[in-house]
Amino acid sequence: MEKDMCKNDGEAWRVLEFYSGIGGMADVSAQVVEAFDINDKANDVYELNFGHRPYQGNIQNLTAAELDMYGAHAWLLSPPCQPYTRQGLQKQSSDARAFSFLKILELIPHTVKPPHMLFVENVVGFETSDTHAKMIEILANSDYLTQEFILSPLQFGVPYSRPRYFCLVAIIYFVCMHVCAKRKPLSFRCQLLNNQLLRSPSPLLGNDDMTVITKHDQPDDSWDKLLESCDPVERFLEFSNSGDQVNTETGFLSTGTAAVDDFGAAEETVEVDRCVSIDHFLVPLSLIERWGSAMDSKRCCCFTKSYYQYVKGTGSLLATVQPKNKGKASSLKEQHLRYFTPREVANLHSFPGDFQFPHHLSLRQRFFSGKYRALYKIPSLCRDEADDEAYCPA
């Protein structure tokens, strides 16, 4: 018998996770019936932590009938961001890396059992792209409502400036097979926000007061003021002084050593060590002398897959030595700058403490496969934004 797509009270969400990466969009309260990603190393990480290896085929070859077979209530989509980044070519929908996302969306009208909800995440800039315009058109024509957000970890108490675009999508109605094909509406808690783009997390936190939402709908350049109310960065660190070491058996640090040349490229030599000290992550003086003007040591910003390989535009550095005289500036050389470790980057993305990397991945591979696409807690917040009473009764 064909599986009924009505979600009963208390039933776990059945989720399809597209572009799954290392599992930044995964939610322990949902049943991921399938994940999809083409990155072999990222799939190694995902399998270690979630006990399931994502499908590694070309998702552009998926059909509507195959998607129906999964019986998923929700789809999570975090497509490649390169077509929309400021430093990229900004080819948008004409970029080959955007094709699969649009293909998946175009399949929705052809599915017999479309998802109740979708959750889309991408880089800031996606919201002004033609890919976004096509997405909104497809969703509107398929009877979906949207609520869009640009949010930063700073708004959740994490000292990390990384604004991202999020889109929460809910179908206006769906057909209950066992209730005489009755159409049952879905809605968001605050319907006044439908089809709007907000920069406040208030609706996701259960606050529907429009005054509060408008007050916190801040421009990007004011988000740094939130640092004052964030947890101290020390809370997210593995170690804080040169005498500390980290046990690599946790799987978060490479068992290799890295030497960075004058161009900022890191070369790794794998060694089997039990522990790695903080010295492993210190920035060489030659790099500070050459690239000091490009180093961001004042606030924590977005990390990229090239972090630890190149300096400019790849992520923040940590000043491990503060000026002895408060208020007196010190040179970059005096601050003993170091890179953040993979575990610390995971902490800043709110990954759980037991999240691990496979031992066989080198330091470079851990950053390359990381693709820390979303703040870990946001998908669950967005999932709860839907009105549970709108679902079909048991």
C-alpha cells in the first residue's frame, strides 16, 4: 500500500538531506531517510557521526518517482554557494553548480507526495540572485509559503560573525489519503511574516511581537555590537596556552605537521603522534611579515575550505598573547597568532561535543571536507516554527 504522507502527532520527521556535507543540517530529532553528497571525505565524516553513508551519485538524475519513494516530510537543501559569493564569478543560475538545486525544485510539481516543508540555506547574496527568483517562483506555483531570514551566530550568543541566508518553506495544503482527500492547511506561527526577508531570529524563538522583530531587524554592519552579549571565545577553545596539548584520539586534530611557505600554502607531512601541541597551529613569522595586513585577529569571521592553506579571506586567527598594558596596542608578531583547530571551528558552528573526524583525514582534508554550512541549532528552530496543529490527525 502507498505510504500515507500525513504526519501524525508524535511521529518523527522523515527528512531528505541534500548537499549533506559533514552533517551540519542534521537534526537528532528527525529521521534522515537519505542524505546526498558527492564529496567522498565529507561522506566519511557523515558516516562516522550518523551511522549512514550519504548517496554519492548525481542528484540531477533523480526522478520525481524516486523522491516519492522516500516518503519524506521535509527536504533540507544547502546547495553550493560559489555561484553567489562576492569573490566568485557570480554566474548564479548559469553556473553548473546551481543546476542540481533547480532540478530538484523543478521536480516538486511532478511528485505525488510533495514535502510538507523545505529548509534552504546559502550564502548572503543568494537572496538577490536569479536562482532565488526561480526558487520563489517554483515554490509559489507549487502552493508553498516562505519565510526568509539572514541570521548570524552572533544572534544566538556565539562570538562568530557569519551571516547566512535561510529560507523556511511550508506547503499551503496537502492531501490526506485517509480523510477523504480532505485538504489540510499548514501555516507558520506568525503569518504576517510570510514571504518576507527578516534579519531577526525572534520568530524562530517564539516571539511574534512585531515591535521586537522590527527593532532587531538590523543591518549587517550592526551585528558586531552583539559581540558584547556573546559567550567569550575562550569557551569554544580546545586549549589556551602554549603548554596545552590536544589528544588526537578524539579525531579532531591531524596527526601531521604543517609548514607554511611564503605564499601561504600549507604542506603536510603525516606523522603518527598521540598528541599535538598548540605550536602545531602557530602562524609562522614569515607569513605575518608578508600577509599581516590581510590577517583578521580582532573578530571571528567565516572559515572557508582553504583555511590553514592560505591566509587572505579564508578565516580568522586567534591572538594568544594579549597586551600587558590594557588599552595599548601590540603588533601582530607580539600576539603569537595561531589558527583555530578543526574542533574549535566545529564548536563555533555549534556541533555537539561528541562530533568527530575520522583519523585518516589530514588537517587539510578536515577543513576541506568540513563545509560548515549552517549553525547547528538553526534547522531545529526552523522546524519548530511550523504550526503542529495544522498536521493531519492520527
